Amino acid sequence: SQTIHQWPATLVQPVGSPLSLECTVEGTSNPNLYWYRQAAGRGLQLLFYSVGIGQISSEVPQNLSASRPQDRQFILSSKKLLLSDSGFYLCAWSKVLEAFFGQGTRLTVV
Amino acid sequence: AQSVTQLDSQVPVFEEAPVELRCNYSSSVSVYLFWYVQYPNQGLQLLLKYLSGSTLVKGINGFEAEFNKSQTSFHLRKPSVHISDTAEYFCAAYGSSNTGKLIFGQGTTLQVKP
């Protein structure tokens, strides 16, 4: 069966520090991969999606970047965090349309 | 622009009452439509999906949704809600020209009161 791992579950980082959130998928190959951010009262915002290794589409200009170094690995990064980067980050994968989500990372930038 | 719109940010309802959560989609998204539920501090779980065929789709936990092409809507319904249905609900669709892009509505918080 397929599973998705996202870590860490919670993270508190100072302003200006770097960020790396990792997501891996097991039990499938060549999935579509997604990073979403959920800020209070603002729904689910698509940040990046990838349809293959090294193929990243960015939806919102911002302080973040994404990479897909392996077929089932998706990484969300920042060189310098801003206060506005705080939120709940969700990784997801899809294949044949249905999407499956990780448990999320609560990021607090202080 | 591609969009999915959930018309209500919050829906309060008493236990055992019926509920409808509204979702409209733009003509520029595909008609692959989904409803997801999110419990506090968790990821999203699929409730139901419409890909083709019958316009009335039944999902888990007694929820159902009806695809209405003429009104570009995909409203979620449940005839009798429980306290445990309190959660945030998201409507979603893929971009019409890009089935790699999955977009969500703003979410609707369902608050079930005793």
C-alpha cells in the first residue's frame, strides 16, 4: 500500500534561519507531488507541484523553493525565513487523480 | 482563471440536522471534483470524488455530493450530522489543461452543535 511521510510535525524557527521540510512517498512510482500551505482563515494554498523528477511548478512568488531530487522525494526550502512563512504545510501525492496527504508540519517563525 | 469557490466560510448546524456545503467551480477547471475533510492539526482525507458517470456521488461517513454541470456546482450534503462531523471541508478540482495541478477552495468550517 502507498504511504506518505512528512516531517517534522512541528518546527519553531527564528526569522532569517533556513528551512528544509521533507516529504517521501512509498509504494508508488512517478507520482505527482504537491506542497500546500494553510494559514489561519486562508484555506489551502498551492505552493509547488511536480509531475516528475526535477520538474517543479511554482504557483505563488514567495520566499520558498522546492526540489524533487528523487522520484518519491519532495523538499520545501527557504534560505531565510520570514514571519509570514508561519503556517501549516502539507505535502501530498496523486496518481490517477486522487490525492493523498501527509499529516502536515506546523511551522512557527519567531 | 482557474478557481474553486466555497461560498460559506463557516456553517453552524445542530446535531441531527441536515447540512449542505456549497462549492462552485470555474469553467476553466476540469470536471474531476473532490471533497476532502480535515480534522484539527491533521492532513486531509478524501470524502468523495466525481470523475464521470452518475452525477450523485456517495462518499464516506454518510456524505454525498451532486455534480451540476449547468450550475458549475458540486455541493456536499448530509441528511443528519453528528458532533463528530465538526471539521473543515475542502472542495477541489484539477486544472482543465493541466491535470497535474490540484487546486482547492477556501474551505468551510462545519460546526455541529449539540
